[in-house]
Amino acid sequence: MKKTIGLMVAMVMLMGCMLNSVALAEGSCRLAVTAGEVSQGELSVTVAITENPGIASLIFTLKFDNTKLVLKSASAVQSTLGTAVQLNTDQPGLDLGSQSEVSFSWYDANAVNRTGNLINLKFELKDGTWSETILALDNVEAFDGDPKEISVSTSGATVINPVSVHTHTPGTEWLHDETQHWHACTGENCNEKLDLAIHTWNEGVVTTQPNETEGGVKTLTCSFCDRTKTEKVPATGDNTTYIPFNGYITTTPVANITGTAPQPPQTGSQDSNLGFCLLILAAATSFYAARRMKKSSEL
């Protein structure tokens, strides 16, 4: 019985030693990402250690979407933890604009418990209609001087695209093209067309009167933006109608026809023509009668 109790005590002590070897150090570390206000398309960002129980090493990676944010600069604040800070962006010839993350690493033989900024960064916002994007910390590890791992909590930052929350304010002047009119937004770098609509034309006014040979011009005006357009008015002589009279054609406009319609040309009087016809008929009748008499006598 005594041997059994002794064995159990030994096992408990052994487990305690094992747990102690992997236990986290007392206290916790906290990292925070802070994004400033966007000014003229640029953004300032800091990564800071806000709680520090005493650490001797720290690594983390700041990740961001490089389709929305373009990294312009990244610099470590050496005075917070020490001079041994390294950033992956410190590599000579590195194209910062193509990066989507910044890696931080630091080690010291002695633990320090200072707090403050660790990295200062500058970004340029890419044009587009995106509304927001997040800067987040990943791959975070911290150790004290034993070394024992220290628990680390992190907070990221959300960046709002000012273009996406812009409130459109229409100007007072109507702008227009051939088919539409609109008010321009008065916001900086905003090309939004407000109150966009198709022209509403009035009935128009004849500004150039037509005549028989030349057409006129009618001017129409949009009731909203005062844009004008013109339409052709046909010449008054264009209503010419061709009317047949006894096999002949007149090109006189209908509105101008008065009196008797024109007749075909005549040769002599109607009486003389009738007498001539009767004379020919009488001669033909006499010729026919004489010929019949001659045939009868021969028989």
C-alpha cells in the first residue's frame, strides 16, 4: 500500500514538472494596429506594443490587401525594444509597391518591458469603388528571457475608402450633351452625374421662315437645361401636285390653279373641221355607189 502511494506521488510530481516546463510566462503581451485618417489619398499606419510583461523576443507579420493599399514606406522604431529590430522591407532593391505584408523580428538577451510604436508605415490608397479593407497581424510569437512563450493578443485596423462614403452634392448649373442633361457633383475628384435625364423638348419656334424654293428652320429648347436643337421646315413650294387634263400634264401647284384647265392646242375652228369630214364621207359614198352600178351593167 505504501509503495502504491509513493508511486502515485512520484507521478504527480513528474507531471507537475512537465507542465511547468511548457507553461506560459505570467502576464500577456498586446499588439495593436492603428490607422490614421486618409489625407489626399495617403494613409499612416502604426503597429504598437501596448502591454508588455517583459519580453526578450518578438516576431509578427502585418498583412494587407495590396490591390487596395500600396505600401510606400515602412520603418522600425528602434527605441521601443532595442536596436536589433529587422523588417523584411529593409532588403535593398525591394519593390515596396508589390508587397502584401511586412514582417517584424526582434531579439535581445535581456527581457524588456517597454511599450510604444514598433513600426511606422505609409500607404497610398488605390483608386476604385472598394469600401473598406483590413490590416491584420499574423504569425505572432513572443518569449521572455527563460525563454517561455508569452501569450499575445492582437487587434487589427479597418480602413474605410473615403470615395465609398462620399456624399454627392449637385452643382447649380445644368451640364448637357446631345441627348442628356445633369448636375455635376461638387466633391473633389468626383465625376458622378447627378439628376441625369433625357432632354424634354418644347414644341419649338420657327426661327427661319421657309419660302416656295427654300426650307426654313425650327428651333426647339429643352425645358430643363435650355439646350437647343434645330429641325428643318419644308419649303412652301414643295406641295406641287401633277394633275392630268385631257391627256396633258400641268405642274402648276394645286393652290395656284384658277379658271379653266388648259386644253390641247386646236387647228382651225370646229365648224370647218366638221365640213371637211362630211365632204370626205360624201365622196366615199359616191365612189362606192358608182362602182356597184358598173358591176350591174356588165351582168
